[in-house]
Amino acid sequence: MTITLEDSQVEITAEFESQADEIITHYPVSKRSATLPLLHIWQETFGYISDQACHWIAAKLELQPINVLELITFYPMFRTAPAGRHHIRVCRTLSCAMAGSYKLLDKVCEAAGIDQHASHGHGAHILKSADGKFSVEFVECLASCGTGPVCMVNDDFYEAVDPENLDPVLGKYE
């Protein structure tokens, strides 16, 4: 089966379908409970979760697409657009905002060469550098409210990030 993802197509291989089916067997009472694991394997395999992916997962679990979309939009680890090689998430929740996350976002974008004010289309929230090396996303809670501002680069977590000194954070991703 082939699914179109924006400008490209992905093929749902028999192996991927088998992996999805196997995950669903872990939830015999309610297939709906397999939604998060299916979202994870989709993103790991294809890089992000498109509208078409949302519909495929919903059909697989006999749900409405809105039931899947609710999870995609709630959890900050899910991406709805392709990311750069190094994906940076900056927390924007109140405690991080008060600790300087808006300034951190500005400085991260500046350091990564990302124009955060360029038009990225309606609903686009992942900003990418022209060379594709970095992408930045302003996300809801990263669960470290007492040590803000916080951010993640790929799967690495950073607390109490100094917006004026990003070298310890971004330097290792050059």
C-alpha cells in the first residue's frame, strides 16, 4: 500500500503492517489503546505524522481520525511536518515562559539561522533552517517546570538554559 505524504509517497510495507498488527494484539480489550504506540512507530519509520497517517491509523484501529489527531496535537513529541537533522523543542508553558523561553526561542532561531518570522503556511509550527540542519518547535510542557527554561535537541534534554550562552547546548550538534 502506498500513502501520499505531502510532496512524497511512503509505502506501507508488509513488515510495517505486521508490526502494527502485532502492537494491536497487546490491547485486546480496546484497540484504541494502541494509538500511541502506532503513532510512535509511524514517526520512527516515516519521520513525521501526516494527515494521511492519521487517517491510516484511525482506520486500522476503527476510530475516527479526530481521535488520533487529539493525541498528535496534545503530545509535543509528535511532529506533523518533516524536521531538520537536529530537532529542537523549546518549552513555552507558563513557568518556562516566565523563566525566559521566548528569549530562548529567539536566540535558538538566531543561532540556527532560522527566520522565525518568515511565512511557513497556516498551521505550520516547525521552523527549519535553509540547510535543513536544524528545526525548531515551540511546544507545550516538557515536564521540568522548576528548571526553566528547558529545551530538547533530538532526544537530549537541557534544563535552565541560558539564552545568552547556547554553545553548551547547540555546540555538539554542529
